[in-house]
Amino acid sequence: MDQRNGLGDGVTTSVLAAPEPVQAAQGAIQSNAWLIIAIPLLGAAVLLLAGRRANGWGHLLGCATVIASFGYALALFSSVGGSEQAARSLHLFSWIPVNSLQVDFGLRIDPLSLVFVLLITGVGSLIHIYSIGYMAHDQQGRTGRGNTERRRFFGYLNLFVAAMLILVLGNSFVTLYLGWEGVGLASYLLIGFWQQRPSAAGAATKAFVMNRVGDVGLALAIFLLFARLGTTQYAEVFARADELSSGTVLAIALLLLLGACGKSGQVPLQAWLPDAMEGPTPVSALIHAATMVTAGVYLIARANPLYSMTEVGQLVVAIVGAVTLLVGCVIGCAYDDIKKVLAYSTVSQIGYMMLAVGLGPAGYALGIMHLLTHGFFKAGLFLGAGSVMHGMRDEVDMRKFGGLYRYMPITFATFGLGYLALIGFPFLSGYYSKEAIIGAAFAEPGWRGWVLGGAAVLGAGLTAFYMTRLMLMTFFGERRWRNRTTSEGEEFHPHESPAVMTGPMIVLAVGSVAAGFLLTSGERLVHFLSPALGELQEGHTVLPHSVIPVLTLGLSAVGVLVAWLVVGRRRVPDTAPQRVSPVVRAARADLYGNALNRAVAVRPTVGLADGLARFDRAGVDGTVNGVASTLGALSGVLRRWQTGFVRSYAMSMLVGGVLLVAALLSVGTP
Amino acid sequence: MGVVARTGVPDRHSEVLAQQSTDMPPIAYAAVAPVLIVLVAACLGVLVEAFVPRRQRWAVQVALSLLTVVCAGAALIRHAREINTGGTTFADTVAVGPATLFLWGTLLALALGAILLIADRSIEPGGAFVAETNAASGGTASRHPADAPGAASAEVMDRASASVVGMRTEVFPLVLFSLGGMMVFCAANDLLTMFVALEVLSLPLYLLCGLARRRRLLSQEAAVKYFLLGAFASAFFLYGLALLYGYAGSVKFSDIADATAGSLRSDTLLFAGLGLVVMGLLFKGSVGPFHLWTPDVYHGAPTAVTGFMAACTKVAAFGGLLRLLHVAFRASSWEWHWVLWSVAVLSMVIGVVSGLTQRDLKRMIAYSSIAHAGFLMVGAITLTERGLSATLFYLLAYGFTTLAVFGTIGLVRTSEGEATHLSDWAGLAKRSPVVATVFTFLLLALAGIPATSGFMGKFAVFSAAFSAGMGPLVVIALLASALAAFIYLRVIVLMFFNDPAPDGPTVSVPGAFTTAAITLGVVVTLLLGLVPMLALDWASVGGFVS
């Protein structure tokens, strides 16, 4: 509580204990931190409202606002960096002020939110710049002033960045919810950006609806906090958390986890994320790899004082993470679509982060560290995939690629570095962060250490397999595209992308290489985060410390080797083989994730027990209008009620009235 | 709530009932000025019909109606600044307190928007209402308002001639009468006044429903249905009133409240009466399972009138319900709580599930309003201060959004009139991005997405209900609202992601009136989403008085 007084009582309060002029400057920087959100929001407003006039310069404005935000975030970071205070609360205005219902709109500036702000605006800036090149042509091939699509695209991107910043900077759960729904909406708009593709519309709707399922959990958790504590401000909630009964804490923890699963594509709500790849590739990189999907991890890390109170809650989080990381890996092995493989890879990497934050104080900071390094290399991988698609007429089927390293050297080099970072090649960034998580998982006591650690190590091996398969099929081997055509019958002419696209890829590749070392040397990040997440605790691992890295690297090497034996040495068939083992078939069907989703998310809601075959035709998955037919039976019954005849309406009213009175009488009179 | 002295009330009241008292009771004119202004203006409107030349009637009526609403609003604000606790007037039949003033303000603001929609003559040449019969047949005979709905038969309404003449301007006084009835309805302090107000607000609505210029039969069918079912519901209300009088020996809310607080009287009379009275109100608020009229009437009525009904009638019905539950039946809430709890669930489920398969936009919004009525019920049965202020806020927010929704629906037309079938709206974004964007925003507000007033309303209502210990109901409501997002998403997807039909509808460029109404709705929806305290502050000033 006392830590938030830095700026708690007004915008102009300055920071204690700093020399006068510096203090004034720092105070100004911190008290105006709302500008970080306002600048991209303003950009979005201008781009979406200005109309065609802005076509010529809209994309430049879009980039400028995010870069400006990044600059401000850096200034803020340096002004906060060395200070002792853990968190500053910046009160902006009182949002919902009704007697006992008080919600203030304020910002919380602490190490955790700062790290996210830097990631969002930093990676966001790079992806904005990349998008200038990627979106240069609209779907009709128009460029420059005629390209309304690009302006709209940048408007949505800016909107997303603003919403995401609200999510991480807000100082209460309600503010977080505002950003949470905001990013969901922006993501919906961006997945469905290419409106002419029916699959895009379907994917956008699916993402939106699956997220709503998770949102119900988040909303309930917020109401529960309100009902029990009368506040949703982080500072107050965490200070008074011990007033809550253990059952309430567990309920809140599980409900928050449900929200996190929806947003972060965790089992059982993971199926929307791969479908979301229908959106333009920069969107996949920014929203569905680096930032939005990690919001779930942020939520749990943010609520760490609550999770620290409930061991069961933590264990559930860790198990969800472990299951998800394996599910993501297994399905990732089966797809031929380069973006879907990367999407499932994202699912599984977020599984690692979930596992880490589920380990409690031993893992919060590690989860955030993996989140940062993953933000670099996965964004780089997606941009690389986008670059490949750009040179290959938007083809995503890896069976049509092959031998591309000669034609796209920069893409190959940057993608390769991202790949090495992802599989945990020694001394690249993924190595540090993933290794630490695996070590922490093994440090759990008893069977948990073996199960969680084992899953994490196995996942590392599988990751190495499917990513090597992807590399080999795309960049090496026979040039299969030479005797193939696109679905429209055009020939492939692979070429390198323009500098505006390769530039950000190079920067991200540098990050993929160096971020891990920079963040871990001297425990820099862990130390920086400790005011927000507590000190990192190291436990005793069930295996000797030196064995774990060897085991991980060994399994990864096996994965690479197997991939080479299976894919690299043999000729890749033009179409996916049909006579495959049940495991592969299951993996191709997303491990029946969609079916599972319908079972856990749609079916109870709908309350209809139709056969699975019927769900296949009409579910969340089907066309948008098909959604209704899932509820057809029930709705049909209700529709028959709507006969149009006054006499039957009057009859219904009479029956309703009789029932109402009868119910009242039966309750009211003994 | 203890403003009125309670001693000897039954005796005095029975005197009032028997009309034995000939003294003029003291009247707090300042408090009831808004209602008086509206009702007087409605009478003036009738005179305008009689004496003003036909060519000028439209302009005079529009000016008069708008001026009335603005003046009433000004009187309301003036009074609201002075009032602290409120009190009763007209011999305790009308109670004006902070919550009632808020409802009045909401009604007036919504009526302003509705009148703007009704006054529009640019979208449908001549206006959306029945044309002047005599002008069409070339006659010059004198006319009087009483023949309006009956004489406007279908054959006279030949389309070719109808499109050149102006609309009947009785619409405006009818709206004002209805508005006056609604305002009294949420201020009534006894069941009889409430019943009279119910009729005053309903009868003009029945007429208004039947006045569409296009699709005459559908419109008249809607009017007849609404009238028959409305009369049926009124009968239930009246019977319930009688039973409650039998129970408490008085129709005054405060006496009923005293009687329920601790007496050994027959609970059968109480609960049967409560059930029947509440049923009449649920009917008006289109709460399931008494909702059956809603889709048919919303579908058939002229769209501007549908907007008026959806926004204002909802406010009035729930205003009355809130007063009844908070003032008269608070003490017995333990018994009726679970029953109305199930009504809320039923309404949400019916609204959402039926809404999913609708292919007509107006019907879809009708079902959406049934679902919203369920959400409002959640707030209405939360008998805490927060529950009250949250419900009041929800009504305001929902009213403006739904008004703008119907305003926008009226813009998309084919040569046949309004294109309300969903397939007509496919690919609308390509044809008219602005209308599609505005409509998307409004639908998102109905779905309760943050940064819209819909989110704030739901948040306030659900969190109040949750704090009052209705966790399971809130869970159901959240699930229903998550599912309801489908309904709206379907339309959004259709507008943005589908290709327009080759012979699709055109989007009319709205005139100044409709533009103003839609803008009003959109701005309020956005504003209340961003800074809800503008209205929440006021909504939480205080409760009802009796």
C-alpha cells in the first residue's frame, strides 16, 4: 500500500529523493505516462476517421506514433530504472464512482508493466515498419494513394497497440478488462482483415467467441473480488488478499486461469489461435506471437500474490502449461502450412511460460523472461515466414517450398537464427530462458518435478523436431516449386523482400541471438522484476543440476537428427501421405482440439446433445450462419411458439401468469 | 422514504378513493412541471390538428414537440438542482424523488431522439407515417383526429399518390400523450394512478403502431395484436390491483409496504396480487415469457415508433417495476426473489436463443431487447442502492443505443421500403462504410464490449447483483451475454465479410433530423462508455420516495 504513494494522490506529485531538476524531469515523464497510450490511440483515430485523404501518408503516421510511444517508454524506463520504489500508481480520473462501486482509471508503472510496455512498443515498431512493405499492395494490387487497405490496416494496428498498452499499464483488474476486450476486438478486426476470404471471417468469429468464453471467467473473477473486497485495484487487492478465504482465492485463481487460457490459446481453448493465422502475417507476428497471446501469462504473473496463496491453483496452471506445451508440439509436427506450424509452436511456447508462472515464486520471472525472448524470436520467425510468402505468391504449403536459401539469403539467415533460438541452441536467447524453466520445473518437489520437468524436456525434443522439419522443407532440399504452380496456376519466382521488410527481421534476429544473454547476465531481468514478482527462489532439483542441460540438449539433438532422417534425407512427397499412423492422424486433426472445444465450450452453453457429426457441419467452426443451426433445435422449438396468432399468445400469457402466481404462492405461503 | 406521515393513512385514503374529499390538494408545481408541460403540449398538439392549415401542420407540430421536450427538460433540471430528498404531491398519488427524476430525464432525452426520428421526411418522401387521406383523394372536408387510424384504410394508401403528400401529424401529440403517461407511470405512488398511467401510455402506442405508410397490413396487424394483448395484460394488472387492495386495504405503495412488513393477513392475496400486477409490468417491459408480442409488433410498427417503444417503453416499464419492488414489496422480497430470479433467466435464455436464428433485423433486435430485459431484471431484483443506480444507468444506456439502432435500420431501403431482411445487409460495408461502422459500433454496445455504454451498464448491474449475493444468476447472465455476442457478430460479419447482393438495397442519405437522432445515440453510447460517471453520479444520488 505505502509503495504506491509515489504518484498515488495526484498527477503532479513528484518522486522522492532525487536531485531537484532531475526530479522535476522524472516527475513530468512519469506523470504524463498516459501519453504512451494516447499517442497510438490518436493515431488510430486519425487513420480510421480521415478517410482517403490519409491514404498517402497514413502508414507513416501509424509507424511514427508507435515509435514515439517506444521512445517515451524508453525515457520512462530510464527515469524509473534505478529507483527504489517498486510501483507508482498514476491516478488519471475516477471512472465509475458510485457509492460502494469505485473504479478509478489509473496506470501502474512497475517493472512488470514497464517490461511489457517496452516489448509491445519495441516489437510493435519493428512490425509496423515491416508492414509498410508487406501491405504495399492491396488485394487488387493497388499501391500508394489508391491503397485504402493499408491505411485501415495501420489504423487497426495502432488501435491494437493502444489497447494492449491499456491492458498492461492499467492499475486495476477492470482497466485490464478494458484492454483485454480491446485487444480482442482489434484482433478480431485484423484476423478478418482480408474480408473476401470466407475462412478469414470464420476464423475471426471463432477467435472472438472462444475469447468470450475465457472472458466470462475473467469477469467472474473480477466480480468475486468486488464482492469480497470491494475493490479491484491491484495494490489494494494484494494488500488485503489475506482477508479472502482459501476457497475464494482458489476460485479466483481458476477463473483468472480460464480467462488466460482463452486469450493465450491454452488447452482447452487453444483451437482459435492457429485459425487466426488467416490474418495478414504482420498481425500474426505482433498479436498472435509476441504480444496479445502472452496477456494470459501477464495476468497470472500480475496476480502472483493471489496465486502464491493457493498451491492447488498454481498446480493447475502448471499442468495446463505442461499439457499445452506437449499438445502444441505434437500438432506442430503434423502440419504442412508454415504459419500453422509456427502458430502451434507459439501455443507450445506459451505453454512453457504458463508452466513457469505456475511454479510460483520459483518461476514468475522465468516465465516473463521466456516471454521476452520468445517475443523476439517468434516475431522474427513470423516475419521471416511472411517474407517467404511474399516471395512465393502467398503460398503457405511447405511441400511447395524447398531450396529457398539461395533465393532469399537474408530471410534464410534471420529465420535460421530465430530457429536456433527457438530450439534452444546453446547461448542463443531461447537457450537461456527455456533451460531455466526446465530447471525450475525439475525443482518441484516429488512427482511434480518428474512430471512437469519431463514434459518440458520432451517438449524441447519435439520442438527441435518440428522446427527442423520446417527449416528443411522450406529452405533446403529439392526446389519443389519449380514444377509446381499456385492454386491459380501461376509459376513461382522466389525473390528476396525489400529492405523495409528485411530491416526489422535483422533487428529481431539480433535480438534472438543476444536478448537471452543480456537479460540473464548478472540476473539482470530477474533482479529488475523482483519488486513486482518477488525474489526468485531456487529449489533443489530432482536431477543433478548439470544433468538437465545435457539431457535437454541431447533430446533436442535427437529431434534434429530424426527430422533430418525423416525429411532431409528423403524426397518430400508433393501431397501429404494419407497412410499414416493414428498418432499423425490425430495430430493433423489438431488432436481433436476443435471437437474438444465444442465439447467443453459450446456444448454446455448450448445444452444440446447433438451427435459429433452434426457438430462438424455446424458449430463454432462452421460458417457464420451455420452457428445458428447448432442451436437450431432449441431455437426451432421457441420459434414454433411464435405462431403469430393472438389467441396462442394470449394463451401463453395466461399460462405464464398462472405459473408466476403459482410459483409465488408456493414460495410465499407455507 | 419516510417523508409521509403514516398515521391514519388508510382512512384518508379510502376517502380519496370514494371521491368524498372536495378540497383541492396542494400541488408541488415545480416538481411535476415536466409532466404538466408534456401533457399540456399534447393537448395543444390536438388543437393544432384542428386549427392550423394542413400545409403548416408538420412544421408546427415538430417545433411544438421538440420545444416541449426541451422545456420539460429545462424544468426538470431546474427542479433537480433544488431537490434533496423529494416528496409526494397530488394527495400522495405522485411521488417525485431523485430516482424518478432520473427516469424522467432519461425518458425526455430518449423522446427527443424518437421525435427527431419520427419527424424525418427525407428518407421516406413525406415521412414514414400514413399520408393525409383527404389530400390523396383530393377532398377538402374537415378532419378530426379521432378518425386517424380507422379511416386510413389500405386502399386509400395507394403508393403512387401517397408518396407525394405529407404524413398525418397526429403522430406528434400521440407521442407526447404516451410520453406523459410514461412519466406518470414511473412516479405513481399508488396502484390506481399506476394503472391510469399505464393506459395513458399504452393507448397512443397502439395507434402509433398501426400508422406505417408502407406495409399497411403488417403494421395494422401489429397494432391490433399489441392492443389485444395489452388489454389482456391490463386486465391482469387490474385484477392484481384488486387483490392487493383486499390484502392491504389500500392501493398506496407505502400502505402495502407497511402491511407486508409484519402482519398476519392472508399471504395468498398478497402473492397472487403481486404476481398479477408484476405480470402486467413484465408484459410492458417485454420480459419473457410475456414477450410474445414483441417481435411481431417491433417488426410491424414503423421503425421510428419501434425505436420509441424499444427505448421509452422499456424505461417506463422498468421504472414502474423498480418503484413497485423497491417501495412496496421490499419487505417480502425474500419470497418473490426466487420467482423473479427465474423470470430473469427465462427472459435471457428466450431472447438469446431465439435471437440466434432470426433472419429479420427488426425481429432480431426485438429478441435482443427481450434478452436485455432479462439483464435488466437482474438489476431490478437487486434491491440495494447499487442495484438501483446500476439499473437506472443500464436503462439510459440501452435506450440511447437501441434508439440509434432503429434509426440506422431505417436508412437501408429497397424500392419496397425498408430492407430489414438480414440478407439485404450483406456486404453493406462496401456500399456504405460509414453506416456499417456506426451500426457495428451500436451492435458492439448491445453486446457489451468495453468502451461502450453497454459494457458499463452490464458491469454495473452484474457487479451490484454479485455483491448482493446473486452469484449464480450473474454467472448465467454472463454466459447469456457471451452467447448473445453471436447475434450481433453475425450481422457484423455479414456486413463486412460478405459480398453484397447485385440488386441489394440502397442506403439513404439521412436528413438532418435522423442524422441528429443517430448521432445523439452514438455519442451518448460512446460517452457513457468512456466516462460513465456523467450519468452514474446522478443515478446514484438517491432512491425512490413514497
